Amino acid sequence: QNTMSEACVPNSILVVGSLNADIIVEIDRLPKRGETIAARSDKTGFMVPGGKGANQATAVAKASSPKSSFAQLATVFGNDGHAR
């Protein structure tokens, strides 16, 4: 027999939202207005994942039963070096 909490858990949850990746790079100085400057090195920087959809999906996964570990990602990637 199911407990009340087990009976209220749906079989699947759909999260609709964004999934972002911020790329943070190191620079020697702040750019002047209209100026573009390069990072210190192409080896510098790191990626920080986030976005409202990613945060909500993470919260659902942490709150869900370990038995319900299925996830599917539908996305459109940008057309740059990081998306390839």
C-alpha cells in the first residue's frame, strides 16, 4: 500500500526553461567604451552552468525518489565553438 507522499508523486515531471552556460575569462583591465579586448590566454576561464530550467530540474531531481532517475533534454545549441 502506498503512503500519502508516494501517492502524490507523479510518474514524470516536465521542466520548461533555459539552460545556460556562462563562460568567465580573465582580463588584464576593463575595456574602454566601445573597445573589445582579448582574454589573457585561450587557456584561461571556466564555465558556470545555470539557467532557470536547469535550476528547477536540479531541484526536482534532488527532491525525487532515486527510482525515478530518467531525464530527457530537448535543446537548441548556438552556432559557436562551444556548441560544437
